[in-house]
Amino acid sequence: MKKKVLSVMLCLAMTASMLMGCGVSKVEEVAETPAAETTEAAPAEEAAPAEETAETPAAETETAGNYKIAVVPKLTSIAWFQRMEVGVKEYAEKNGVDAFYTGPSEGDGALQAQVIEDLISQGVDAICVVPFSTEALEPVLKKAREAGIVVITHEASGMTNMDYDIEAFDNAAYGEHFMEKLGELTGGKGEYLLTVGSLTSESHNQWVDAAKTLQEEKFPEMKQYGDKIETADDQSKAYEKVKEALTANPSIAAIQGSAMPDIAGAALAVEELGLAGKVKLAGTSLVSVSGKYVKDGTIEMISFWDPALAGQAMIELALKVLNKETVESGCDLGVQGYNSLTLDGNVLYGQAWIDVTKENVDDPAYDF
């Protein structure tokens, strides 16, 4: 009997042990299952896409801030566009923008077009250009835009292949104000010369065409002598051609210059021929180039806009277009003279011209 009881007890103990073993195993299995399921559900991995989503705009912003923008002047060898280079470099350093300056050393539309071809090959994001010849650049700028490159022009409001053109002011008004000055100085009488850097330089022709129209309406006793004089933005050529015209007709009363070196070249010709004070001169130039002639009275007035600021305005406008910001009348580029722009079609006009005469030629603000 005892053996049976002992046997039964041993059996029960073994069964209990087995049941306990199964119970522990099941508990462990249950305990492990949520962990396994948790791992499979991977909350951490589900969070990962959220982190990636959060990082995406930052990555896009970084890309947006890493645009490559080229500024191409008509030519690099004259003070006007060397001043523009100063503005481009200052802007790039101050704002951390990859903007750079490059262009031909000579005033030649074909050479400028080749520079732009090279920039297209480099895959720049934007090209800001001051065309020497709008005709020469239309095909290559069309190619640039087809490649997805933003094109901003300056002094080229009539071009087709650009996103926007930005002008320092209304070109007709700028040309008219020179003729107003010359008409006043000559008493509204006599013949005058008109110079342009190129016969295909859009802004120069807009200035002198508007000046001539105003002369015909307001100063009928004045008359243009000969055709427009083309100087290739070269001071020595301006000097030679103006001297030739003055030698042929010493009674010329006035000269209006367009390209930055023109009026300085004309002033030298006037002085050499002993006509200083007799021939009235006004035109676009810089104090660093023509200031001495303004001081001695050979040139009555020079006008200009700061090329450094024009270069910066082009870059700022290119960034707006690249970042798909709204461009409209009243927009502010944060550059002096380009704070409240007027939009007409895809041409923006600022209020940036400056007149310099003997009275303010020594103002240090204009010493560039």
C-alpha cells in the first residue's frame, strides 16, 4: 500500500513538474512574443521615415543655397565692368552664394556668346549677362534656357530669351535727360554728335534715340551731325572718331556719349583741338574715368548707376527666380536703387541713376 501511495505521489510530482515546466515555457513564449512582434513592428523603424521626411526640406534648402550663378559683362577690361566685378565678389562673400564673374576682354558679341556656351557646358544654374550685342546672344541664351538655366539680363529690355531683364531706370528717360542738359547748355542751337558702344547695343541706342526724339520736339534748331558714332566701348576709338568729326566740322556744339569711356575720349579730342568750353559734353561715365574733365569744365555732366549694385541686383533677382519667389511691381531686391521695382512685362525698372557735375564731383560716395 505504501509503495502504491509512494508511486502515486511520485507520479503526481513528475506530472506537476512537467506542468510547471510547460507553464514556464508558455510564459516565456508569451513574454517573448510581444518583444518579437515589437521588433517586427519596429516602432523605431516606423519613426525613421518621419525623420527622413523632416530632413527632406533641409536637404532641399541646402541645395537651393548652393546655386552656381555666373555674371557676364560686355567686356572685362574697362573700369565700368571692373566695378561690377567688385560688386559680384562682395555679394558672394557676404551672402555665401557661389556667384562669379567671367567674360571676354574685348567688346565682341561672338566672344561673349562663346563665354556663355562654356557656362552652359559647365551646368551653371543662372547666367546674369549684360549683352554687348543682343542679336549675337539671342540664340545662345535660348539654348541656355532650354537647358533649364535661368537667364537675367541688364541693359537689354527688348530681348526675347531671358527670364527677366533688370534696368537701373527707364532708358528713354535717361537718354532724354542728357539732351535736356545739352539743349540748355547750347541754347537749343547747333549740331551735335551721338556715340554708342555698338550699333547693336540695345540700351545705348534707346538712350540716343530717345534723346534725338526729344531734341526734334523741344529743340528744333539743333540737329544731329552724321550718323551714330560706334566706339566699341573703347576710349581710344571714341577719341579718334570724335576728333575726326570735330576736325571735319569745328562748329559742332555738343556731344552725348553712351558707353562709359566715350565721353572721356571725346573730352580729350575737344581739349587737343582747343574747343574746351565751346563744345558741350554730357554722357555716361564714371568719376574715376572722367572726373578730371568734369573738374576742369570740359565735361559738363556725367551720369551713371553703380555697376557694382547692378551686378548684385542681377544675382538677387536670379535667386528669386531659382527659388520660385514672386516677382512683381514693388518688389525689393535689398540693393540700393532697386528697392521698389516697377515690372513691365518681364522688365524691371529701378531708380538708380546719379548725375555728377563740378559741384559734386569730389563727393567720396562717387569715387569709383
